[in-house]
Amino acid sequence: MGGGNYHADVRTARVAVSTSRTSDQAFNYNERARSGQVQGVHPDLNILNKTRESCESTEHPEITSIAVVMDVTKSRGDDARRIYEQVPSFLASLKLSNIVPDPQVLWAAVGDANCDRAPIQVGQFESDKRIDAVLEKIWMEEGGGGTGEESYELLAYYLARKTRLDSLKKGRKGFAFFTADEAPYPVVSRTFVKSLIGDTVAEDLPSTQVFAELQSKYHTAVIFPRSTMAQRKSSIDAEIRQRLKLAGGKFEKVSIRCSLIWDNRNDLDLHCMTPAGEHIFYGAKRARCGGELDVDRNVRGEDPKPVENIRWAVGEAQLGLYQFWVENYGYHERDHGPIPFRAELDIHGQIQRVEGVIRAGATGSASKQELFSFVYNGADVTEVDNHAAYQDEVILEKWSRYIPAVNILRVEDAASSVEVMIGFMALQSGAMTLDQFVADMKSRRVPEARQKDATLALTQFAKQGIFQEVSPELF
């Protein structure tokens, strides 16, 4: 695979990005999947019992293999579109700058194999507009679990063991980039390796081993958002408020509010056990303690964007232990697969959020998933931390177990990711110093904010003693 060239020059690429080629024209398969017209991974991106090859040819005698793995779970779905818009500039800039010879790009998407229907999607290595065809087939499922981990380790396994790179014969590694805001699972599940990739392994593999194998084949980096997890989840907050407003639920002037959303017609139910031992749920919507389930959706499967809401008005919440959970009362959708959900807890304006999934086929008490548990002391609240696994320091520490910490590159804007990838390759290959790369970005008229973002992301990587540090006067 991998014939052809993408754009003749960066100007042509920039015009294509800004006028005729936007993310609205991409991800066609994604829109069909969301509407229920198709199910599962597109056949062209299904890698069960398949390999991917990056082959040299007369046209491309010195191949550089580049794998880009996009996180397409809920928290980074918009980032994938932002990165897509920069693809022509990415390839054209690589070609004109001569940073690496004959780039071939494999585009992949990752979710969570524990709950998503399309957890791994992998295209071919391509050098021309066929990359667009790959992106059009990606299903941005926007699922994910609630553990602070996603299935990056399965993509690492696939790239390490199921891709063939001709460049390795000449002693040149490829490059692998992961866009991520969560961490890999600590082990590569042999069950998922068999069901999704087709390999039989005797036992689960440590992710440390698999990432070591990957790095013997690819120079590996993670592109991680510099924003906080609270900022990355702000879209969930807005969505919950919009759904509650449409449904007539109350989210203002409350002491305690717990809201639940999901994205299909199945009948999930929000439950609460109050300090007085009262159980608030669809069968007992009002409690003597003042709590009320004021929105109950999908008794008949009427709403594809449902919400449920239990709240206490200001001054009505009793002191003591509150426990919230979710159960699946029953399926209305034909597909009885996993059901991802999101929940939000508001205590006097302090917001907590959690994501999770109801396992496939589970209903009633067998489907129960804990959401929040805390002791309410009026204005002073002692809480159980449901988001510890999402904290940046926790996720970054986990990633540093698998790749060098300096290879974790943090960006403010997802659109800067492509410049960060180019810069990483320039530094790693020795084609440019960081000063030279900054000058290269200027010559290509990369927006100044993006230049600064990319330079900041690459500075620690450039301090390894191999590369030159950027000069302050360049800005």
C-alpha cells in the first residue's frame, strides 16, 4: 500500500483545509453508524486476522512509516475532527520540509474494548488522498468506560506484532503517535487479542512488555491535552443542562442534584438511597425527606437522548450518607449491547462527573453500577473521590511506565497535534534542531498560537541532550 502523493505544496494543502475539505465532509460512516444504519467496525478498518504493510517501491524507495492512533471516545471526539482538518498540511509539510523521506501514514482509532462496539479501527499505510477514504470510514463511537483507561495497549500490540515495515531492513524505525487523555490498561487481554485481532496467546500480556516491543519497531509518543479533566468534560455539563431544560427537570437552586444521560432508547433508571433509608427511583419518585426524581425517561423507549434527574431543593437535603447508582430496567433497542452512560453530581454548585457502562445484556440488579457515595454535612461535604483515576498526574504516571516521560507531549489545542508530530520526527531523526523547526513553522505560516503550543510541547523532549533548545528570541 501507499502509492501516490497528497499535495504539490503547502499552499495547496492549506487551501484544501480551509475551503473545500473540512470535517463536516468526513466521517460519513460515523453518521450512518449513529443513525443505526450500520453496526460495528467498517470492514476496511477491521483488522481481525489481518496485517498492515508499509512497503518500499520504485515510487517510494525510502519509506517512513507513521502510525497515528486517535482516541475517539467521548472526551476526545472533537479532537479527532480538529486533527483531520490538518491532515493535508501535515503530509505536504513533511514532503516539502524533507524531515523524513517518503512518509506513509496509517490512521487508526481507539476506544475501550470492555464496552465499545468499535474499540479498534485500523486503516492501511497510505501516502495520498486514500487517507481521506480511511478517515471517512472511522466510527467516532464516543463511548469509553469509567476507569480512566482505554484500550491503547491493544493498538500497541497490533502495531508491534501485526505491521510489517520495509524500513526496518535498513535500520530505520517508524513513528507511532497516540492522542490520549486516559491511560492504557495494565495488561493486554488475551481474550480481546483473540476476538479483535485474531491471535492466540497463552496468557494476558503485561502492557509494559507490549509497549517495549512497540518501541523496538516505532519511535513512540503520546500527545496529551494540557487542559484539565474538568475542562475536557465541560461538554458533558452543557449537554446535561440542555437535556434537563428540555425535559423540565430542575438543575438550579438545589442542595443536591444527580443527573444521568445516555444515548439510546433503552430504559436506564437512576436510583438513590437517602440518609433516612428511603429509596428514590421510578417506583417511588418522591421521598419524605424532600428528594424527588423529577425526570424519568424511556419507560416506552420514547427518547434517543434521555436524561434522569434526582434533586433536593436548597435547604431540603438531610445530613448523612447518600448513595446513587444506575440500573438497566430493560432494552428497547434491537441491539442488546453495552450501554455507555454519563452522570453528574452537583452539591451546592460543586460538580463531579463520572462515566461508565452497563455490560451487554445485563438488566435489573445484575446491571447495577455505582455512581456516587458521599456523606452530606450541609455546607461541608465529605466525598468519595470517583475521579481519582482521571487526574492528570495519575494518567501521566501510568503512561510513563510504558514510554519515556519526555515522549509525552502536551498540547493546548488539538490542531497543534500535527505540528507536534512533525516536530517530534524532525528532532528524533536529526533532520532539524528545535530552533530550525520553529523557523520552519514560521516559513510555512503556521499560526503563531500553534507555533507556541507545539514548541512548548516539544521543549522537554528537546532537552535530552541530543537536540538544541529553542531560542527565546524566535518569539
